[in-house]
Amino acid sequence: MNNASPMVSIVMGSTSDLDVMKKAADLLEQMQIPFEIKVISAHRTPELLHEYTANLSERGIKVIIAGAGGAAHLPGVIAGQTTLPVIGVPVKASISIDGWDSILSILQMPPGVPVATVGLDAARNAAILAVQILALYDEDINKRLQEYKAGQKDKVYNAAQTLEKLDYKYMVK
Amino acid sequence: MNNASPMVSIVMGSTSDLDVMKKAADLLEQMQIPFEIKVISAHRTPELLHEYTANLSERGIKVIIAGAGGAAHLPGVIAGQTTLPVIGVPVKASISIDGWDSILSILQMPPGVPVATVGLDAARNAAILAVQILALYDEDINKRLQEYKAGQKDKVYNAAQTLEKLDYKYMVK
Amino acid sequence: MNNASPMVSIVMGSTSDLDVMKKAADLLEQMQIPFEIKVISAHRTPELLHEYTANLSERGIKVIIAGAGGAAHLPGVIAGQTTLPVIGVPVKASISIDGWDSILSILQMPPGVPVATVGLDAARNAAILAVQILALYDEDINKRLQEYKAGQKDKVYNAAQTLEKLDYKYMVK
Amino acid sequence: MNNASPMVSIVMGSTSDLDVMKKAADLLEQMQIPFEIKVISAHRTPELLHEYTANLSERGIKVIIAGAGGAAHLPGVIAGQTTLPVIGVPVKASISIDGWDSILSILQMPPGVPVATVGLDAARNAAILAVQILALYDEDINKRLQEYKAGQKDKVYNAAQTLEKLDYKYMVK
Amino acid sequence: MNNASPMVSIVMGSTSDLDVMKKAADLLEQMQIPFEIKVISAHRTPELLHEYTANLSERGIKVIIAGAGGAAHLPGVIAGQTTLPVIGVPVKASISIDGWDSILSILQMPPGVPVATVGLDAARNAAILAVQILALYDEDINKRLQEYKAGQKDKVYNAAQTLEKLDYKYMVK
Amino acid sequence: MNNASPMVSIVMGSTSDLDVMKKAADLLEQMQIPFEIKVISAHRTPELLHEYTANLSERGIKVIIAGAGGAAHLPGVIAGQTTLPVIGVPVKASISIDGWDSILSILQMPPGVPVATVGLDAARNAAILAVQILALYDEDINKRLQEYKAGQKDKVYNAAQTLEKLDYKYMVK
Amino acid sequence: MNNASPMVSIVMGSTSDLDVMKKAADLLEQMQIPFEIKVISAHRTPELLHEYTANLSERGIKVIIAGAGGAAHLPGVIAGQTTLPVIGVPVKASISIDGWDSILSILQMPPGVPVATVGLDAARNAAILAVQILALYDEDINKRLQEYKAGQKDKVYNAAQTLEKLDYKYMVK
Amino acid sequence: MNNASPMVSIVMGSTSDLDVMKKAADLLEQMQIPFEIKVISAHRTPELLHEYTANLSERGIKVIIAGAGGAAHLPGVIAGQTTLPVIGVPVKASISIDGWDSILSILQMPPGVPVATVGLDAARNAAILAVQILALYDEDINKRLQEYKAGQKDKVYNAAQTLEKLDYKYMVK
């Protein structure tokens, strides 16, 4: 448990999205960003959502990561109730049509109310995007972000070792 | 202007949807169903929407027809704020992706919050569906509905006249 | 077995749709709405369908829930034979193309013959929509509907307990 | 006007499909196949359709060409009411979703009730397919069909003349 | 083994399509229609295909059923080499994109060269369509076809027994 | 001309995207955010892009808005060369497949390299998102953002006047 | 007219594809590559195609560029009749379904028979690809290719002039 | 291990694509073409990619086969950095949307920068295409290619044996 003021809010409409959305939490944990995580439904608990979005900024939250599947209204509805940047994660729900429904429901927001949409089920990328935004004004976070990015490069470099093991006569190493 | 209590509410998120949604009004007018028509945005005026949906039932409204394009949240958000049946009209907006976005955003609602979706830009059909619901308990409306349906048959029968004019040597009339 | 007059008719074209369509029956059972359930094919038993739709209204039925997969004609064909509201459930059949075929075959009905389409495999939502229509004129049903909706809210509220169990150092609770 | 017994029936649900479906009539005329052409709606005049399909075979009709747009049920519904081969023409209606709706509504028929589907708006090809079926047992029709096919080859050969006119320095003729 | 002259030819491009295409053979066997079945590739053995299509008609074949997956050229290429009706079965190959590739490659044939396309993997329906064509001029086949169709109706009627077993308090039987 | 250090960079791959991307510039101008606008191609001038992205942060730029059509690599390639947040605008190019190509090429970025994607041709929304990010740490910008949002509400409220002009007998005002 | 042996063959199935395919000829002309251009249909003139593909290699042709729309079989059928590399251009025909049909018919070739597919209507890119292949073994062609690529860079650099003309107060130049 | 200069380079963005891309290596091995295989990411190691593409031609490489999934930029980005022909393999990644994302990201390249795209996961076909290009100027490789193609024909001919085993009474052998 952490007593710091959360900087990022992770919101989903139902616990069925938790498996996907936990990847956002994992990344924020790894990057040492205080966050909170909530289940609030745009359709079943609209008043609760209203209450929740009313003072996000006052509570120190900078970025909201909202995930939803099917007719995925949650990110867009939140974006209508706050001027904080909202990152939308289209979740491929079990009732989904190959993910197209959640992608289009989040991406195609009307003029004036953008949602920063990431790829299907890409909650981890949503969290990285949140960190990139926070890093703009926080040197510590920026440092951790640069290290994270460097680590990604290393993974690619290390792949050479996997390829070394390939056994082809006509492969030139 | 009409002083009767409206039975149907037509709602859209912006006047850019009016060309499509007017077809619902036209049909209700023709069927002599008192209705009201509103522009309320789920994203830009969420409080107004909340207020509006709070007492629909008390005001005598039985059915809501809601149209929206793109990431079309309006019908679903209304469905989350009332237990009246909501008929959703996917509008092919200018920013739309061939209409898929509005169709999927309205159709694929989560468990517990259905929207009765009709075809793309099919506001007229939405109004007919509303009349079918009202006709369940109103004999006058039902009578007008039966007449309307009979009129549709006539149109098909009358098409024979168009075909008579075709001039083919091998066509058997 | 129940001797009351059924208020809702659940129709499907084949028993292969029963697994999906039973979810409509489950919800109606839970809401104490008398219903009947039939297998009638628009293509293989068109006369049976004709007979069946001829006196639905006289038998007290108010709403039809029709489910079908593939080239899903059943809901639309029924809608052409009655003026009762027809709710269409696109079923993702084993021969389906990701569900697109049943969705479009049900949704895109021609002018004058609407089908109230719900999401893919969303038979439960179809039943809720039916209940919303019945509740317009039946206070008892309306009361049960309000309780059902309240129960949905509770589920969202209870999700907080699931989140409590998450174990992150940087998560603020 | 022609008094021969028609061999092919062209059916559409509304005169709005006539522009497309006339191309089938044109081809049959050219191939000297007696045909009839009808507007009958599967949804608005189901009884008329029933009547019409009841004695097609007795009246000497061998093949039905049925065109429809949107949720295009007409070809499939006819296929359920006759054992004559039904050729379906998906029409790209004005309310269509890029033609996907009519294609899938016609193509994806359930087991036991096939529709011979041709390409979008391809009424001419539907008529050629009808002629190919008739030619199986009618030597005269077959002869005309072979001539028609030979004529198609000629068109391709004649295209060389168009290419002759191209003026490129590096083009080898 | 059968020495009668085959009336229907079933062709596929590779044995990987055999599981699907066998359903056509099963139906023809059940309907007592002599048929042959071949693996010929439009791409890998074009000369063999040319040879094969050259004398189909002379050998007494009336209808070709051709199945293919992916960029499914086989049905269309055959249709270019014969004037017999070709029924195309889009096979959902393992390399397929949800079946769209084979459907569109078979359906969207150019003017003058139609393929009678059936649903995805619907080889059984292809065979029924073939039987419907043969039945136009063969009373024996027609009789078996009528019996087959009647059997389909029975299956729907028998479904009532499945429904009898459903145990709901509010279900009216 | 402006001498302030730019806070936002608008980049596109070709001047053919300028009509869409200018809407981002218009919004930034209206919100008084210093910006720069560049044409740099990920494919045709990769070295120029490398140079450009090398010192964005040092030059004071906080957010990049990158638009591209077709196989729209520009936003993602930039995101691979900087840790600043990149907002991607899928442009519906003339060679585009209904916009699907640019949407998917921008949205579906691999793990570790997110792009904040907005709707098709939604350059204006991209700019609003950029302002929302800048407003997190700049009270002046935040104030202008709040005013902008309030103005949007007013537009919805003013729509009532358009509706007043509708002339229906059964419309309740 | 040119008497050199053609190195590239441009083939299309009908003159209706000429408007698109001429862009390939334009590029080859510009790059001074001798080419020939033919209309041959895989479906209507299969024997002609067979003849044509039989001695391509002997005639000095190195690469074939084949364009087709709808169920676009031409490139794949040619690829089955030669081992020369075949570049396929999906043409968005007037009967096309947004280009998906031609793309998938060309792209999804079976194992062993690849077609090098380029973008929709991208005949110019097909020609560039052909030049890239020819340049592998021809220093002159390679030199012209390098110049062409350099020219492309210049176009991007020159775009700066267009941007100079933009008139924004907050734009930093 | 092989010391010859590699003629083909196989590149992928991550080892998660190795299962698919190994099929290209298998084919090159079988055809005795010296090749190299690399993991380089367009997004995570852009500098490495730049270095790698800088001297491909000098090192004797003639063709690049690049595979990627999701927003698959690797083939296109390489094509922007070399004038060697680049063959793109759309990989159906686990985060993919049925493969559409990788197909469109690779296929729809802008004017001037073509990628020779093959089918989804079709790395083997990519390698055959590479061999077809190499065979244009290398008689040994061409000989092996002709043998490979002949072997493919044999597989189709041998399929007859599988069909012999089918046991149908009405099947004519």
C-alpha cells in the first residue's frame, strides 16, 4: 500500500477487463509511478463515474488510462468529463467482434473530445504513454523512462544469441 | 406546436445528425405521435444529459430514439441512465469509417444495458419500431400502424405498373 | 410448466442456436415473465412460420425475440409478418464469418420493417430489452426491472473488493 | 410482349433494384430466353411471395434470379419455398454498408437451402449463369451461349487495337 | 466403384481441402448421383486443368463443384474454360484471413464468367445446388430432392422434443 | 512569424496531408501554443527524420503530432526515435482503403513504443490532446483549455435554436 | 516504337484497367526500360494466356507486372505458368468491394506460387519494384534508379517552401 | 556455418516472428542459397537498422525478406533505406487484428517505395519469390527452381492416390 498521491488512474468497466488492464499496473509499478485502479461502469454506474471524474485533477492525477471492450464507451465518456488526457485501451472482450468494436468505439471520438487510443489489449503501452507524458516535467521519471527504453534495445541485441543457435548449412553467420 | 405530453424523445448529439434524424420526426408526425426532439451531447454536455434522462418516464415519454455517428456513445449512455427502451440509430457521419464505427459503438452494448439498434441512417425505421412498441397498448396507434403497413404492401403491388413499361421482346407479361 | 398466457416468444431456426438463446429464457425466468420458446425455420418450414406469426397478438404475445446465425433471415422475416416489435439476436454460428453475416443480415432491414438488433450472441440483452418494453405498461414488471438494474450497480460496487486484493507497492488504495 | 412460357423469373424486392436487375433482363433478351420480371417483397408482401413461388415449376420456370440489397433476404426466402435453383444478386443499395450486408445475407445460407450467389450488382452474370443451366438440356440455347462466349474472346483480342495507340518510346510493339 | 458416367465433378486444388469438399461427395452419394472427385491445381498444374476441362461436357458431366481457399482461383479459372455451370465453395484455409479471401476471390468474377458461389465451407450446400440443377430435367433425381427437403422440415419439427426438455417455471408449453 | 520556442511539432510525410494536418495548426494557433510544422518522410528522407528527432526535447518541444496515410509509418517511426509523446493522425489518403490502412498502421504499435492515436483525419482532436498534455503543467494553457471546453458546451446549447425552427404539428416544444 | 527486346511485360485483363496500369508504363518509359503491354484475360482467353506465358523468358522478359480488379486471378494464374517474378497490382474496379477483393485475390496465393503484391492501384510502385529487380544486375539501370530515388528526396525537401507560405502567428519558422 | 557471401537477408523485428520467418530460411537452405538472418527492430533499434541497411548491396545481398506483425513497419522502413527489392511478410502476431494490421501496414506503401508483399505468414513464399529473382541471372539457381516447381506438380499428381482411398458407391473412378 502506498500513501503518495496517485499520478495515474487506471479505470475499467468490469473486472473482466482486469487481466488486460493489470499490464498497465505492472508497468507503472516497475516505473515507480503511484497509481490507483478502479472499476467504474459508464453504463451501470454513471453517477459514480461522474463523482469520480469531478475532482481527479484536484487529487493530483495527471493521466487516466481507461480500458473497455465491445461498445467501449468508458474512455470517451471520461474524456467528456475531464480535461486531463485520457488514454484508451480497446479490450478484446469475449463478446467482441475481433476487437473492431472496441477499437472504433474508442478511436472515432467526435470533435473536441479526443481519446489517446493505443492498440488492442495494449494496456502496457498505455502505461508507457502515460509515463512519457509524466516524464515531460519530472526528471526522475524521465531518467527511469530512458533506462527502460535502453533495456528494450538490449533485448533486440540479445536476440542475436537466439539466432546463433539456428542450424542451417547455407546460413552465413 | 403541440401541448400534448410527448411519447417519444428524439435525441442527437449534434445538429449535423439532424438530416438523418428528421426522418424519425417525419414518420412520427405522419403517425400522429407526439414527440420532442433534442440536441444533447454525451461528451460535451454530460450534465445536461443526466438532467434530461432523470425524469423522462415521469414526463410520459415511453421510448427514446437516439442517433449518433463515429464513436456513437449517445444511445448507450442514455440506456445506462434510464430503463425506458432506447432505439439507437447509427449515423454515417462525415468522419465515419463507412458506418462501421457507429454501428459497432451502438450495437455491442455490455450485458444489462441493451440498445435496440436499427440499420445505418435508418431513423425512419427507428420511428416505426417506436410506434410498434406504443401500439402494444394503444388501439388508436395500432390502427394507424396497420394502415401504414397495408400502404407498404400497396407500394409493392403498384410496382407492377413500372414493370409493365419495360419493353423486351422475350419478356412474358 | 406454466399455464399463463406467454408475453414473450423466443424463436430460433435450429436447436444449434439454443445455447445462445437459452440466455434469453434464463433472464425472463428470473424476471418472472411468462414466455414460450420455439424452433421454426424461415427457410425450411416457411408455412409453419406463417401459421405461427398469424395469431401472435391474439395469443397475448407482446414481443418476439428471434435469434439466427449466418444469413440470419428469421428475425426479419418474422418482422414482415407481424407488427409486434421483433428483437433480433445475431448468433455467431459455426459457419459464421466472425459474426458479421448474422449482424448485417438482421440489422440492415429495408424501410418499413425494422428489427431491434442487439449485440452478437446477446440473447440476455434481448430479453432485458423485452422486459423494458413490457415494463412500460406493467408496474410489477417495472418494479422487478428496477431491482435488476440496482443489482447491476451493486456488482460494479463490489468489484472494489477484487481490486483490494491486488498487491502493488505503488498502488494507492 | 411474348406468349411463350417463361423459363427464367427475375424477382426483386423493390423498383429501386430495377436499374441493377435490368441487366439480367438485357442478357436474357439478347440470348432469346423467355423470362418474366416481378417486384415482390419478402418482408412487405410475404403472402404474395408464397403464392408466387407455389407454382413456379408448373409454369415452366427453371431458374429464379433474385436480387436484393441491405439485409437481402429475398433470394434465401425464395430458396426456402422452391427446389428450383435460385441465383442471388447482392445489390449495393443506397442504405448498404459497401455491399457487405447484401453479400453476406445472400451467401451465408444455412445447410440445405443454398443460393447460387454472384458478385455485387452482377445481375448480368446471374443471367449468364441461368443460361448456362438452361443450356445443359437445350441445344439451341447452348449454341447461342457458345457464340456469346466466343464474342467475349473477340473483345479481348480487339483490345490490342487500343494498346496500339499508346505512344511510348520504350514500348515494344 | 461405379461405372456410370459421372454427372457432377468435384474438384479441389489440394488434398488439404478434402475434409470440407467430402461433404459434397457425401450428399451426392446420399442422393445417388454419380460423381467424380479430383485434385487439380489451377496454379501448380495448369496444363492438367486445361486437359481436364476440355471434354467435361462430352463425358456427360453437367455441373462442376470447385472448392479452394486463400486466393481461391480454381472455380473461376474452370469457369473460364467451360460453359458448364461452376459452383464455387470458398474454403476457410489455414492461411486464410477469416475466409474473406476465398469468398471474394470466388464471388467477384468479372463480367461474362460467373461462378455460383455458396457459403464458407458450404460444400454440402454446393452439392444440393448441383442436385437442384440436375433435378430440372430428371424426374428421379427430383423425387429424391423433394424427399430430402421434406426430411429437413421433419428435423425442424422434431426440435420441439428438445425444447420439451427445457425446465423453466415461466415457460409456457 | 514567431520567435518563441515551439512546444508542439506537427510532422507529415508529404504536402498531400497538409489539408488535414492544417486543422491541428489552426487549433494550436487558436489556443496560442507556439508550434512548428514540417514535411519529413519516414521512407524517402529517413536521415532527415533521424536528424530532426535527435534534439526535439532539447529544443523545448513537448509533444509531436504526426499524420500519415496508407501504410502510415511516420508516427510510429518517430515514436521509436524519441521518448516524447507522439500523437498519430491516420489520414485517409487517396490511395487509402477506406482509412483502415492508416488507422491500423498507427494504432497497432509493438510493445514499448506506443503512439497516441486519434480518429481518422482528426488532426484537430490531435491538437486538443496535445493541449491537454501541455495544460497539465501550464496554468495559462489550462485556462484557455477550460474556456475552449466551455465554448463547446455552448454550441450544444445553442443547437436548441436550430430545433425551434422545425415545423411539426406533433412536435412538443 | 522500339525494337529492343522488352525486359518487362505489363499485362491486364481488360482495357478498363488501362488507366491504372498506364502508370507502370509511364515509370518504365521514364526509366528507359523497354517493355511491352498486353490485354489478356485469364478467364476469357486462357489459351492466349498460356501461349503468351510459354516463352516469356526466351524472349528476354525478366519481370511481369499484372494488374486486375475484382476476383483478380490474372497475376496468380500467370505466376502458375512461369517462374519469372510476377508483380501483382490490385486494381479497384468499378465492381470492386472497396478494393478488398482484388487485394486478397492477389495477395493470398497458395504455397509455392507467390505474387509480389503492391498497394491498391499502385501500378507505378509495381514498375519501381520491377526496376529494383532489374537494377540488381544492370549498372545503367541501377544508376537511373539511384537518381530517381534522389529526386524523391528532393521533393520532400522542397515541401519546406510550401510550408513557408503558411500564415500563422504562433507558428515558429 | 557457411562462409559464402549471403545473397538473401532475412530480417525480423523480434524473435516472436522467428517461427514464421524460419520457413523462409528452410526454403533457402533447401535451394542452397546462402543467406543471413537478423533480428533488428525499426522502432527499438533504428540506428542499428540504419547501419545494417547502409552496405547491404556492397556485401553482395540481392534481396531482403522482412517480416513483421501488428503495425508492421520493418519492411517499409528498410525499403526506404535501400534500393534492393524488399519482400514483406505480414506476420499474424498475437496482438494482431486477424492479420489485417500487418497486411495493410506492409502493402499500402507510399509512391516511390514499394514492398513486394506476400500472403499472411507466407515466409516460404517470400523465399521462393527471392529465389525467382536470383534465378533471373544465375543458371544454377534457375535449374534448382525448375526442379522445385516440377516437384510441386508431382505433389498434385500424387494426390490422386489419396482420392483412390475414398469409398463411395456413386463415385466414378
